[in-house]
Amino acid sequence: MGLWNEHGTKPQGPSKAQLWDSSLQREASNMTLGKDQLLPQPRPAVRRLSSAIADFKDLSTGPLVVVPPNHMHTPSDAHETAVALELAKHRLKDLDSSDGTVTSSTRPETTTTDSYAFAFDIDGVLIRGGRPIPEAIEAMKVLNGQNEYGIKVPYIFLTNGGGKTEQERCVDLSRQLELEISPGQFICGHTPMREMAQKYKTVLVVGGEGEKCRLVAEGYGFRDVVTPGDIMKDNDRTTPFRRLTDQETQNSRVRNFGETEIEAIFVFADSRHWGDDQQIIIDLLTSKNGRLGTRSENYDEGPPIYFSHNDLIWSAAHEHTRLGMGALRSSLEAIYKSITGNELVSTAFGKPQLGTFQFATRLLQQWRKDTHGINKPPETVYFVGDTPESDIRGTNEFNESKLSDNDWYSILVRTGVFKEGTNPRYTPRITVDNVLGAVNYGMKREKAKSTKMNALPSNGTIDENVVDGVAADDE
């Protein structure tokens, strides 16, 4: 069971400075001579970028870790987890783009438990209105070893937030939490869209600030990306109540959309101009083969539309929740049906879609294989979220599905969308005040499980109710 020994304590391990040094210098068996012979090859170097000065160009190549300025020369407690998950994600990418044969590296010494992990939503759990929720910083310290058990616990971030690359989100969160973080720990709502880059050539990308979503899509490999601004620049009568600003006009690209067929629509991030985006999306959905200015007779020739997530509301700086991408999707469905009489067929990624949790499981399994030599995901993943309709629903449904090889344990916090006194539509396995309460609950529960495993009754079973009760009573 992870790093718990038979006495319920942590064995002595190397110092974090030693781990940092060895993680950059340790050699791995990565070069195949024949079918079975291997020669050692240096482990991939991980670049360290200061969160204070990292820019888009710096973030374009990896593997990398984003580091608060005060930790640039001395690794922090978070370094080991950040590096290990960054390398695991790159190895997954290598597996997906190869014939499936990738040799394993020499396992580093570690002080991190492998039997369980945490996964966090960001908005409403760690951050609210661009600022850290007070308990979030302390929760990260606990996971990174500042706890009564003397162990570290791996963690990743699953966010429906979009409009930026995983690397940029990594920089943002590193600055906000003053924490060493790698892009490998991030799974965004639009991350799965990269897999569709080869399927479609010319695509419309909607949402986000300025040109950021276009850059994200091009970074994913999409070959010909257009934006609503490009369309409005080509025909300023497209949206009757708004004209492009000088900056938008400068950023938008010139092309003749009367000769362009748009093959798919991707809503990468929340729309900043609902009226404009709705008009352009409806124009395309009702067109002939994605050619603007045309109309399909039966309204069945338009391009498909994809949303990076389906959150109806989300927790922002305002005292009440704000409308999210799910609200845009719902309004488009209503408008489309009113015009055509047909139901709009669309696809959403992100939470609560099971594919997001499946990818997270694959990532944690690769991490565990790399660091502990066990080709299975951690036995338990505690998912901490604030939105019952996406976070809790997705966690519960994935856990109950045939896709899950481990236990995904849903924890709801009271710092975001969910408010005390309301009945969540999807029931978590536990509700706590904040993310620190969630972390303490999970670690205490795992300690109780470990203690009982070392003192099993003759039938070899554990009373789950008692295990939960040990932690729940303290919560």
C-alpha cells in the first residue's frame, strides 16, 4: 500500500535535493539493440521555467516545469510530482504516436505514495475570481509532504476552463498558488480536441480572448483555423449590431468566405460576444457544406459542432454563479430548433464526459508505472469538485462504468457552485467545506485503510463503512 509500512510510518528516503539532482542525471534503459537487449540512455531533461517571465515561445517545447522565482535554484516539495507527471504525459504521447512499443525508464527513488492520488477541478475549488481560495495553498503543502504522515501524494488538475494551452494554464496556476507545476498535470476540456486535428482541415474556432483559441488550435495541429473575427472582417454586415475594434481588425485574417468550406465548428472557450458567435454559428449550421452565404434546404448539410465542455454555470468573482458554455450550447439548440424544426446534434468534451476521466486514469497509470513499476492506476483517485452536474456526475458515472479500473471517489466542496442548503442533483460520496478538508479526509481515509490492511480479520475483508467513518467523524 504505497509508502505505508507495516508500522504505519514512512520509510526513510533521499532528500528532495538528491531527488532533484538524480531526476536530471539518472540514466534509463531506453534504446533497443535487438528484440531483448537494451542499453541505458539519459532520462529526458526537464526544463525549469520561471513563472514570472515564461512566455508563449518558452512554453512551446517540453518537457518542462513552471517554477515560482524563489524556487528556480532550489527544488520545492512539489518538484518530484510535477516532473514525474510531465514525463508520464510525454510518454503517453509517444505511445499514442508510435506502434505502441516504448521502453520503460529506470525508476527513480521516490517518497511519493502510489496507492492513491488526487484530482482537482480549479475554479471554485482552488481559485475563485483569479485569486486562490485560502485553504488551497495549505492543501498543496499537505500533499507535498507537510503532513503528519510524512509522505507525498500525487495530484493532477481536470478543468473545463479553456481558451489557453495547458502550458499557459500551468503558468497561471503556478503564479496563483506559488507552486511548482508542470503541464503534464493538466487536462483541459479542449485537450481531447487535438485528436481531431487530422480529421478536419478548415475549422471555425470560437471563444476566448483575442487570438488565443486560434493559437491553441494551431498548436494542436489544426491546419486551417478561422475565427468569427475573420468572417466579420470579410463581411461587416454579418453581425448588424457590432463592428470589429481596430485591434480585432488587425488580428483577423483576410480571406474570401464565399469560396471557403468550413468543415467543423469548435467552441474552445466561453464566448466573449454571444450575439456575434451565435449568429455566425447558426449561419454555418444552416448552410450547405459549411459555405457562408448559402442555405441548406433541409438544414442537414451544415458542419458538426463540438464544445470543449458543457458547464451551464461556473464560479467566478461575482457572489452568484455566472453562465458558462453549457448555456451557450442550450441557447444554440433552442435557436436552431426554432429556425429549422430539428434537434441540434452536438458533441461535448470535458467533464462529465467519461473520456476525460479515462485519459486521467491512463496518465496516472503511466505515472505509477514509471515511478513504482506497477502497470495499474492508483487504487483510489479522490476527485475534488464544486459542481455537482459536471464534477460529481462525471466522477460517479465513470466510477460505475466498465471503463474504470479503479475507484474514483467524489468529494464536493462548498467554496464554488454548490451552496449549503441545496440538494445536489448528483450525490457525492462526501461533502466538505473546502479543498483542505478534502485532502485531509482522503489522507486520513487511506491511513485507516492501510492500518486495517495490516490487521485484517481472518476473512480478509475490510468494513468500508468503518473506514469512511474514521475520517468522516473528524471532517
